[in-house]
Amino acid sequence: MMSKTTNKFSSEVRERAVRLVFDNECQHGSRWQAIVSIAAKIGCSVHTLNEWVKKAEVDSGKCAGIPTEMAEKLKALERENRELRQANEILRKVSAYFAMAELDRRSK
């Protein structure tokens, strides 16, 4: 399981930084240069801001990929599926245990 990290940037800061990249990339030589410049100003890593920009493009439909909302739903469904499989396995074992106990009781 992946470790959970705390995010020191609020969603407002992330959204503003991404908007700044989109709004200012034409004033820089490239999107990458805009990301480098803006990341330095808000105090996050270039990699982090680049990930925010890519995620925003996927969420808005500009790029192919699984939008954040769908990814979260999928993750929740996978977790629920895993928990249900575990519960079913426990119930199967308990049922088999009681069936054997009943057979033992009847054979005495």
C-alpha cells in the first residue's frame, strides 16, 4: 500500500498555480519554462506543479486519462470489492466449520 502524504498546498493554491501556468505559458518560451518560473514563486517543486498541470488537463478533458473523480470512485469500489471478498471468505470458513461441527455432533 502506498503511504499517505500530507499536502501542504491547499486546493486553491494548486488551482491558482495551474491557472497561472495556462495563462502565462505564452509569455515564457514554453509551458515548461512557465512551470519552472511559477513553481519557484509558489514554493513547490517543478515536478509537483507539472503533475498538477497534467491532472488539470485530464480532469478538464483536454488530455486522455482517468479524471480524478473517476479514479477516486474506482479506488473506493476496489476497496469495497476487496472487503466483500474477505467477508465472503470468512463466512465460507465459518459455514464449513459449523457444518463439520454439526456432522460431528450427529455421529456421536
